[in-house]
Amino acid sequence: MSTRPRSTRPSVGITEVARHAGVSPGTVSNVLNRPERVAEATRARVEAAIAELDYVRNSSGSSLRSGRSGSVGLLVLDVTNPFFTEVARGVEDEAAGAGLAVVLLNSAEAQDRQRRNVRLLAEQRAAGAVVMPVDDDLSDLLWLSHQGTSWVALDRGDVAEGVGCSVSVDNHAGGLAAGRHLIGLGHERVTFLTGPFAIEQVRRRHQGLLDAFTESGMDPGAHVRVVEQPLLNPQQGERAVDAVLAGGPRQRPQAVFCANDQLALGLMKGLGRRGLRVPDDISVVGYDNVDLADLVHPGLTTVAQPKYDLGRAAMRLLRSELDDPGHRHERVLFTPELVVRGSTAAYRS
């Protein structure tokens, strides 16, 4: 899928701010670095010009003459999640071929941290950015475009369509595969353990699960329950045990599909502490196929994403946008794969 290139404007410099405010570039520099040396009225006029022009100071002394540095940003949701380690390796390997350094930034699944990091990239005159947005709000990425900074949305294909390049995995297909697997094992009471539904991947994995029940002739509303946690990490998976088991043995789910492996691994730990066995008492499915999924016992059944390829493809698109004047936006979509291990088994009544 292609669209017309996104329009950007060159970054505003001190000269433009000075002209707009009717002062010298040196005065603008003093306002930025030594404001106490500038008369209050003059300082106010310069600050108004900075706001009106949306000027971002160039704090990188090593910026190229073009105003672009030799680095790109990689902004991820959770730097502690091993999923992003492989993604980062793919980004870095592709960036190295262009002589670009990769700066890793963490939004911690928080909008305010994402906004601060995006502005930091603009201030450092990063050549571009690969970003996994925390939600459907693209205002931070559109602001980057306004600053003349190219970007690629990672694992958020739908929200970026029409405004920028994106690389993602078919999350609906992944949820559908997990659901079909559990239904095929005879599980009819399934809990979807997830992070915030503001995250597109979460919603699509959930919808895939629901559609698996629908195609099997079962009402998903009667067979699928949702437990939503504030974050997608192992601690939240372990803390969710009470909510997952709510209602007692008769209402206990036969299986739990987790929105990522981090939640699944935490849940398995919590279930074990309650004396419940996986998969004898409850089957568990994760999502991502991080390395640890194959090292725990029992091994975690999960939906594998091509993590390294995701990162490499995203950086390849960013390089194209940086280097090719005729670049057109693309959407790259990968297909996930179910990996069956020991954490799922046929339901025994």
C-alpha cells in the first residue's frame, strides 16, 4: 500500500526567529542561553517568536551541515521487555549499513514520556525515528513531521495508514490462531489477560480471539472474559491471578490467552504459587515468543512475531525516506505463527 509522500518543512533556525522578533541572532542566543542578559520586553518578544514559529533549539553540537545528525531514535513501549531486544537488533543492523547510530528511548507505555522523548529527538536533530506509539493518538508523530523529522511507526500499522510508513504484524490473525488452538483443545471458558485496550495490538488480538469463538458457533460474550491490567509486564501478570480466578472453581477459566509473553510468564508464576498446575489445571497462551518462553517449564505456547525482521524492515523504510526524494509511504505487514509448547493441553472435565 502506498500513498503520496508526507509534506514536511525545514526546521526553523535562530535566524528566522531573530527576523520574526526584530532582533539580532545573538540576542536570540542570549535569550536561550543567558536570559538574564536580555531586557524583559525584548526577551518576551523573542519568546513569543519562538512559540509562534514552533522553534526547537539545536542542542546537538555534532549535527551535520544539513541540520541532521548521524543518529536515529528507537522509541519503544517497555525497554525491559525482551521482545524489543530483538527488534532493536534488527533496527541497529540495518542502520549500521547507513553509518547511523541508534538511540534507544523508553516511553514506559506513558503518553507524557513519549512526548518528552519525541521532543528530545527533535532537539538533538535526529535523522529520523522508529516509534511504537503508546496509543492511537498520532499527534507526537505528526509534530515530528512538522519539524522535518522522518519517522516509521512500529507494530502500529492501522493507525499510521495514510500519514506515514509502518511495519506491523497481523495481530488479528495471531489472536485468531490462539483462539482456534484453545477451542480445538476443548476449552470453552477463556480469559483474555491484557494490558490497556488503548493499545491497538491488544484490541486486534482480542478481536481475533472473539472471532475464533464466533466461527466455532459459540457466543464469545458467553465464553470469553477480559482481565485488563495497567501494564504489559510480568509483575502485572502475577498480580492478575486473583482477578483471573475470581468466581471460584466453577467459574475458573479453562484457559488464559495473554496479550504478551510477559503477562503469561507472570501469570504462570502466580498460578504456581496458588498450587495450580499449568496446563493440568489451566492452559496458558502468550504472544511474542521471547527467548524465555522456551526456557521455562512447561514451555510457553505462544504466538511468534518476527521480531528481528520487524526492526530491520522499519529501519529499511526509514532509510528510504531519508535518502530517496521519490520515497512513497508503505505499510509492511508480517504474518505471526503459533508455536505450541507444554503450557496448553486438552481440557479434562
